[in-house]
Amino acid sequence: MLETPARMEPLFFDDAVPTVLADLAIELQKAADELGQALHPESAAELAELVRVMNSYYSNLIEGHNTRPRDIEMALAGAEIDPQRRPLALEAKAHVEVQRVIDRLALRGQLPSPTTIEFIRWIHRAFYDEMPEEFRYQEKPDGTKVENVPGVFRTSSDHDVVVGRHQPPASERVPTFMDYFQKRYAMAERQASSRIIAIASGHHRLNYIHPFPDGNGRVSRLMSHAMARKAGIGGNGLWSISRGLARGLKDRGEYKRMMDHADTPRQGDRDGRGNLSESALKDFCEWFLTVALGQIRFSIAMFDLGRLEAKYRSIVKDVVDDRRAPDLVSAVLRHGSLARGEASFVLKTSERTARNTLSDLVGRGFLKSDSPKAPVRIAFPLDFRERLFPNLFTDAEVTVPEPPTLSFR
């Protein structure tokens, strides 16, 4: 087994970017620019929080952990959760909180390069610092447990693993491979198209190294999210790569199969100059970027202001026995927030009547605010999510790829 970093070449396309990938990069940029364009930034921010929960839900689903969206939101609110469901809910909560930090850094223009060792270790550390005790250890075949220390790479033979048919680099070689990964992907940041294509190739190659004893899949998906934000196709946090990876283009087993396909060794002189197949890497990148484009287009349709407002008004009309309520919801959705004293002007009614309408909407979870006197913002009650956003989540049992079997050597 080659233990030099060149073992994972090609990491991207140095000579000529395949036309299909260049075209996909352009389409991704166009679609991401369209996403959420008509939404007020404050309303978009509330939707982005919903997408973070969705991303966490699907990322954990890929690992075989089926967490109910309601439990994730209860964990985020600090509410009591059934003890049997609590560990999975806290795991999902940790994912949401790390992504929230990434999104805030991106909004402030302070997001560092996501492919640096420092950033990748930060993702793992921030994630595992919040993990329940049950998920902090791995059990070896002899019954002993190995701790997954937050932010620390595999360091000893105790952490050597085999993932499916793939044998990642030995633990003592991980720092060398990660240093090479960081340097090579720094080169990919020089051009817009290569930054986008590197989201796909970097996702696979980080998992190829498998730098941590556990959590590599989640770290790679969070890194991919950060890379999308950095490359300018993050769509203000309104789309989820994890949803696409979990669902695939045609079936739910594609992610595992395509990751395995990208491990293929070089197939002769016409298959690049690296140790791994350049053709297989192209296939994986094309699949990954097509999945991403599909998710952005899904979100464009789902979060279109006109459709969203119409669906929201219809729900409020059905639920709230107050004909003024839909108008107030529309105003908040369009303007992002509304001072409580302005409700009477919007509704063209008395302050007392407007106050009652507003209180009813807050009480039912259609509007929210930071305090009883603070302006109100739009909210998206879980009980009406499926009607507002069909197929965004599902609490039903879902068939997903089996997580890779880790075999300790």
C-alpha cells in the first residue's frame, strides 16, 4: 500500500477541467444567485435555520441515525427529550450549531479557507465537544473502547481502520496526507470554477484520508457546506447538500456507490497521471455537482416568495379564526420583521384589535420575537412544515445507504 500523499492524486483537474464540470459550475452559480433573491434577508435567515435542521437530519440519516425533526428542535430549545431519543437529538443539535457558526462567518465575510487543517479540525472539535457521551467512543473487536478526541487526528495503530474495501492511510501518516491535502486545495481556490469543482473532489479525498477515528462523513459534509459558501454558491444557506447525498439522483444507494467508485485505481495511460482514476473522479464530481444543482433548484421552487406567501396565507386562513391574520403574516414575511406598534397600520384597525391578532399568531407559532416587546419575525411551525414545504423532511422510516463498516486492524 502506497503511504505517500501522491497515493490520492488526482485531487482535482490540473491540466484541463472537463467541459461537463465547467458547465455545471456555471449552472450552479446561476442557480445559487437566484435562490432566495426575492426574500427579505430576515425571512431568509429564518428559513436558513430551518435548512440547518434539515441538513443535520439528512447528514445523520446517512450515518444510519434517524432523528425526528421535532426532537432536533426540542434539543436546540433545551427542552426535555425522551431518554431513548435524547442522544440522537443532541448529535443532530451539534451539527446544527456548527453549521450555524459557519453561516454566520460567511455572512460577515470572515469564513476562512474550509480545506485548511485548522478549519477541518475545528469542525470536528466543535462537533464532538457537543456530542453525548454515547457517541464519543468506538468499540474495538476485543471489546476495548477507543476515544474519539475532539479535533484530534488518528495518531496510533489503535486508530487504523478499513472502510468497506478502502484502507485509508495508516494513522501515523495522516498528518502528512492532511498537509498535502491543504496545500493542493489551496491551489484550487484561485479560480471560481475550480473552487466549485473542488467542493466535490475535496469531499471524496477528505474521506479517502479518513483523518479522524470517527465523524469523517459529517465533517466532510460540513466542510462541503463551508466550501459552497466560500465559493459563492451557498445561496445564503438555503439549500442542503446532505439532503441530496442522502436521496441521490435515482436511488438512496448512490452516495455510497459513487464514493466507492471514486476510489478506483488508475485504469491505464489514458486515465490521468495519478494513482487513482481521473475518469472516476470526473464521474464522482459530475454526480456530486448534479446533486447540488438539483438541491438548489428544489430550494428555489420551495422558497419562492410568491408561492411561499400564498401557501402560508392559506394555512393561516384555515387555522386562525381572524380574517386579518393572513395580511399580518404577509407583511412580516415580506418586510422581515414588524414592530408591534405598526400592526394596527398594516391591518387598518384599532391597536387593541391588532394586538389581539398579533398575540394569537405568536401564540400559535406563526410569528416569533426575542421578547414580549421586541419586533416580530416570521416563524415556520413544525406542525405545518409538510404543507408549507412538501418533502423537506419526513418522520417516516426512510431507506438510506448502510453506513460503512469500520474494521479496526
